[in-house]
Amino acid sequence: MSIQFIDLAAQQARLRSKLDVAIARVLDEGQYIMGPDVARFERQLSAFCGAKHTLSCANGTDALQLALMALKIGAGDAVFVPSFTFAATAEVVPLVNATPVFVDVLPDTFNMDPESLKRAIVHAKDEGLRPACVIPVDLFGLSADYDAIIPIARENGMSVIGDSAQGFGADYHGRRTGSLCDISTTSFFPAKPLGCYGDGGAIFTDDDELAKLIDSLRVHGKGEHKYQNTRIGVNSRLDTLQAAILIEKLAVYEEEIEARQVVADRYNHALSNRFETPYIPDGLKSVWAQYTLKLASAAERDALQAKAKAAGVPTVVYYPLPLHKQGAYSGYPGDPAGLKVSEDLATRVLSLPMHPYLTADVQERIKDALLA
């Protein structure tokens, strides 16, 4: 029996009858764009995470871009992003004519380093840029250190956008991601902890004016109706079919988060004596988008990955090259002290199969393969 890195089929088998009913409802109603299930899903997301406003959109990258547009980030502005993350976090910054400034991450949580952020802010000012926004990432399902990052942002007159594409629903000292920043965003890409069967995303805020503006921007800059355009916007809406699917997935998401924790606990117990397993600070709970080991060296990672492959165990490297080393981003500024942790992690991290339906016997096979 092959081992799945992320087993969407197991989840679908659990939900299939309800998904069929939900999809049939949308087909019967015939409102495929901004149908009733979209507003219903947005209300449920707000209730789940504690944000006053939820606005769905076409994907997680659009969610970040819409957030920057709503904050009126543009030319001459510096937006601070971690280098050790997926490209979307940085990609949206040049799209609004602003400048991404790369920040290093912490060696234990893999999330944005507040001290590196401070250095990067000084450097951006020296380069003639206006510090405008910081985008921490909840990498691999774990919240960034918002209690440290938000005060730094406020001291420098910056807004904070929480990129929770991988961490939506994570617990941060009794609060959930989606409700921690001026604006938060997430992705419903199928492989995410809460994913649809296509592309999708959402933006969260407690600010009434920002919510109204984002609602306009996501539909071509609409005014009172869709044929009145009061600003330059984009076309970024969540399909009704995807909203209907996500409603059914959200109904079991709490249970799945708990199941992911059980899987993580089994991994920790089995592997912590041999490998450096994930670190979760006190007061935080991950949603375990990934379960990521940190190996002693690139050579050890290569050897372990080869051993796993030979045993039929899939593994993935997230991420093999930090953003500031990539051709598209190599010309942008960053922490003047360097981004050494990001560079080091790229050579040593390895992610194992992780999903709520990973059984103990399959994990035993994975453990045996890794420890052989």
C-alpha cells in the first residue's frame, strides 16, 4: 500500500455524501459566482476565527495583494517579508509597485525573527524607503511571534498583514490566526489544512472601512453595484461551488486539527531521540500544515530522503532555496546582517507525510523506514 504525503481521498471518503448534496444544491440554485454559499461560508469563517469581517477571494496570493491594495501600499514603500517561505508572500509586493525587504527567520520556529526585522527596517530607511507594512508568515501551521512583531511595526508606523496560508486556525495564546493583525489572509489551495478542490482564499479584518474597501477591490473596484466602478480593482471571487465544499470541510476542521496534533505527537515520540523535531512555543498550537524535521546537515538530509524513497515513504523539502537567493528577488534589499538562518534551513529541512487521516500503523512504517 502506497503512503500518501497528503491524503485528500481519505477526507473525501468521509465527507462524500455531504459534498454531493452541497454541490447539487449549488447546481440547483444556479448561482455559480457569489451565490448564497459564499456569504454563508464567510460568516462561518468569522465565527471560527473571531474576525469581524471575512471576505473570500480567488486564491491566497490574491488575498495578500488585495490586503496591500486596501492599505494603499505602493511605490517607495518597504514591505518586510521572511525569506524562508513560499514566493507568494514576496511576489505580491512588486505587483503593487512596492519593495520587498527580506527578513531572516528564527532557527527553532522557522518564523520571522523580530531582531532581524528591526535591522531590516533601519536598512530600508537608509535606502530611502518608507517602512509601510510587515507580513509575518505562519509557516508550516505555527503562528509567528505577533506579540514581538506588532509592537515593532507600530513603533515604525507600519501595518501588519498576517499571512496564514499555512496556519489558519492555529492557536496563539488563546486567539486564532485570522484575528491577530490589521489584516490576515489565508489560502484554500487543496493541500492546505483547510483546502477546497481548486483555488480559493480569504481576507480577515476587524476594520469596517478596510472590509468595505476590500469588498470593492475584489470585484473590479465596484461602487454601489457592479456596473459602477469607483476605483481600480481586480477580479478575485471565490466560486460558489468551492464555498459549498469548504462549508462541509469547515464543519470537521476542529476535529481534523486535533487529529493532526495526534499525528504530530506520534512523530515526536518516535523520532525525537534521533532527529530535531518541530518546536512549538508555550501558549501556541500548530495546525500542522507540515511536519518538518531539521537534519544535522545537507548530506544527512539527502541520505534520509533517499532511504525514505527506497521504502516508499514520500518526503518534500519546503523550501530548497530562500527567496533572496532566487532570480526574481535577488536584487531586493534585506537584513544587512545577512539571512543566514534562512540559507541554512534550506539545506537541512525535510517534511514528512502529514494529514488528519494518517493512521498509527502507517506512521509505524514511516518510523521504521527513517530509523532503519
